[in-house]
Amino acid sequence: MSTVAFLLTQVVNALSQSALLFFLGVGLTLIFGLMRIVNFAHGALYMLGAFVGYSLSHWSGNFWIALVVAPVLVGLFGAAFEFTILRRLYRRDAPAFLMVTFGLALVVGEAVRLTWGSDALQVPAPPLLADVIFLLDEPFPLYRLFLVATGIVVAVAIWQFLERSRLGLLIRATSQNADMASALGVDVKRVRSSVFGIGCGLAALGGMLAAPLVTASNGMAATVIIDAFVIVIIGGMGSFLGSLIGALLVGFVQVFGNYYLPDLALAFMYLVMLAILMVRPGGLLGKEA
Amino acid sequence: MSAALRPLLIVVVLVLALAPFGLPPFAMTLLTEALILGLFAMSLDLMFGYTRLVSFGHAAAYGLGAYASGWLLLHTGMPLLFAVFGAALLTGVVAIGIGWMCTLATGVSFSMLTLAFAQLLYAISFKWTSVTGGSDGLAGIPRTPGPFGFAALTSKIGFYYLVLACLVGAFLLCFALVRSPFGAVLRGIRENEAKTIALGYNTRLYKIAVVAVAYALGGLAGALYAPFAGFANTELLFWLLSGQVLIMVIVGGSGTLVGPILGAAFFMLMEHQLSSWTEAWALYFGLIFIAFVLFAPQGIWGLATGRLQMGRLRRASGP
């Protein structure tokens, strides 16, 4: 294998990993930016997305239907949770949210285990993407390229949504000053429900897309939530662009670290995060120290 | 804590001291573990409840203490008591460094830095196999008897008394600490750090100090756990434990020292009871947390003392 081809495949690998991480991180950072909530249940919703996606693609026999419907269902679930429970807590301090989302993570995790069992489930990639293509004569799974493309499309879509759409404008306004936005007639409650739902839906999209690579399993929530935290912290809590940079950084550190420094790979991500926080306590693009 | 509660606490300690005469061995095991976790949760309350330093990585203290005492007991033949206190001391010293770096940040960033250090230790515990045993952890940790009649502490009941003594001692230490001028500064940091700085206090030094004390006591809890369970593994450093101990503090009632101990006991009892009733205990566990946040924001201790005060008011205003 030539060095160039090897590097190319590693880079694409890292990009596809970053795409999955980005789906997680961007939802978490949007939710934090708007509501100052660190959503501990984000990993559990990622997992829920994978399992709902598994069932949907089995019933419908179509990966694409599942890919669209699973995030919508999980997003609606998230919005309902905000509507029924989180909404009562906005006057309370951060620990209340910590506990309530930790509780949600436990409930969702257990509900998934009861519904789908403890075994890892295979979610096959759609036939169209199950193929292998050749990058400089090196075989490479097409599915990973598809992930990179999806990541780019979703990132651009969210960016345009935040910058151009009316709801995006309301989200930015509410993030900056919820009281002022409310005084100007913004229905802050509805904005919060939508953002929590969108964030959860994005996590589910990540889970659904990760499933063909890593299978849907009960363990996928616990590890992934920490990755998501790291991304958001590196990028700066509440920053959209920060979550993109954080996801790329973590994706590359994970893939290249695993190859070049396998003994340190686990620790490497945290070392990067520590180094960044030492220099910029609020994260790369964060405002708060 | 009001003076009226002091006799109550003394009664509770006496009951705990007499517990081995009335409880079956199985219940003693549970009680010992509950007290160890209570010590762990109380140590976090110093940071969380009194200083508003929300640590997401308190498992670092527990795991470090457990691995240190486990290693000392396994490889140096050091007596139980020395190993336990040595491990706690080591954890406190390491915590000075951790505290120094984490207090560069505030708020959520502080939480995430503590998490990062805990996960770093978690990663190290996996990879530094020659010392930590890797994913197997340290197994077969002995309770080495000491030279000056400490041998009594190595039996099941003796070990229970060691744990109880550590908990009571640590409680008295924390109680004295939060009532001292030092504690007043901590509360100042909790309520308004900028004002406390303006009053001329170097709040960062105070924060590093409280991190060191909290980690040392958390390390003591971990150092007791290793010889209690006979093993130390990577789960003791995993973030899930950090989340759980935070929940124990909140469920029990933060900023009260006693509350987190109750929270830990409640946590253990619920986990034990629910898992004996149903496979899906985590489901009910999660629902209980959510219910606590919605309906009992002050925690168990808040519920209990609120009830007491209400009763007193009713009596005072009665006929």
C-alpha cells in the first residue's frame, strides 16, 4: 500500500468519524446555548436512534425510510420531554437539569434494553452503499464516504437554517438573551421545545448512521456521551462552528491516535481537551471563561 | 444544622455502633458499603454544596484511593490502616495538582476539566497494566493486620467499625471546616465569587484547598472500598460513578453534609431493593430521580428537616 493511499483512506476514515461525532455535538451545543442545560441523556437518545432505526428498517425493508423517520420520532420524543418536564425547571439551578437528564438517560437506556434485548443488533447498510470503491487502488467502504457527504450536507443545512430561517433567527435571539426575546414577543417556550427536539433528533440521526458501522448495542450510549461532551467543550459550549471544529479534531485524534499511538489513544483525546482548556477555558470559540 | 438535631445525630451514631449486634452478616455488608459511599458523597458535598464547584469527575478521587490502597496492600505488605490513610493522603496530594489546573476555569468548564482528569485516570488504569492490572483490575486485595493490635480491624465487624470511625471522623472534620472562617469564605465563593475576591480573598487558593480536602476524603472512601470488596477495577474511575455520586448528593440534599450520606444510603438501598424486585430497576431508578427533581428539590434531608420545622411551628402556634 502506498503511503499516499494509506493517508487518504485514514483521512476519509477520520472525516466519517467526525461526521458521526458532529451530529452528536451540534445538538448538545445548540441545547446548551439556548437553555444552559448539559443534556446527559444525549448518548441515550443517540442509542435510541440506532434501535428505532433498526426496527424501522426491518419493518419497512428500506434503510432510507428509517433514516428519515427515526430521527423525527426521537426528536418528537425529546420535544415532548421538554414540554412535560424540563419546562417546569427553568427557574431552577443547573443541578436540577443534571439530575433530570441523568434520570432520562437511565430510563431510556433501560427501556431500550427491555424492548430490544441485550444483544447487539446488525443494521445492514443499504445495498446501494454496501459496496467498496477504490481510492488510489485501495479498497474503501462506500458507506464511510456517504457519511462524510451526509455530514457536510447536514452541517451546511444547520448553518443555513440558523442564519437564514425565521426559527433560526429566533433561536439565535433567544440564546443571546431569552428575557429580551420574550419581551419582544418571541414564544420562547416553543423555541426551547423545538431546539431540544432538533438536538435529540440530530443525536438519533447520528446513532442511526453509526449503526451499520458498529451495530446497535446497549453499550453505545455510555462511551459516546463523553465524546460528545469533549467535542462541545473543545469547541466552546453553545457555538455551532465550535462543535464542527471540535468534531473534526476529535475524529482525527481518535483515528490517527489509534493508528500511531494505540497505547495512548484513549488518553489522547482528554489530553487535547485539557491542553485547549488550559489555554482557553471557555473552549476554542466559547465566550464564557 | 440546628442544635436540636445534634442529639439525634448522636443517637444515630450509637445505633450504627450497635448495629453489628442486631443485624445478620449479609445486612452488615450492605451497611458497610453504604457508609463507604456515604463518606464518598459527603466529600463531594464540600465542593458541590458549599463552594458550588460542580465536579463531574469525583470518581477520580474514589478510584485513585482504591487503586493506591489496593496496590499498597498487595505489593508492600503494609498494614491495613497505613495503606488506607496513605492512599487518602496520596489522593489529596494529587488533587492539589488537579485542583490547580481545574480552577483555571469556572462553571461548566470546571466541571468538564474535572471530568477530563477522571477520564484520563480511567484511560491510564486500562493501559498501565503492570501497576493497575489493566481491564482485570487488582484482585485479591488482602486486609493485612498491623503490629499494634490493629488486627481486630481486619475482621468483617472490625472493618465495619473502621469504616464507621472514618465516616464519623470525616464528618466532624467537615463540620468543623464549614463552620470555620475557611467555610465562610467557601460559602462566599458559592454565593458570589466576584464579591469575595473584592473583599480581598484569594479565592483560587481556597478552591484548590477545598478540592484537595474533598479528594482526600473521597480517596479515603475509595481506599476503604478496595480492602472491603477485595478488588479495585476500572469501573471505580468511570464517569458513571461520578454522575451517581453527584446524584447521591443532590437526592440527599446538598450543602448539609448529612444529606449526602442519607442520599448514598438511599441510593444503595433502592438499587438493592429494586434489583431484587425487578430486572428493570434502572428504569424505576431514573423515574425516582426525575420525581425528586420535580417534587422534592431540597432532597431527603430537606424533606425531613422541613417536616420537623413544620411540626415545631404547628406546636408553637397550637393551643
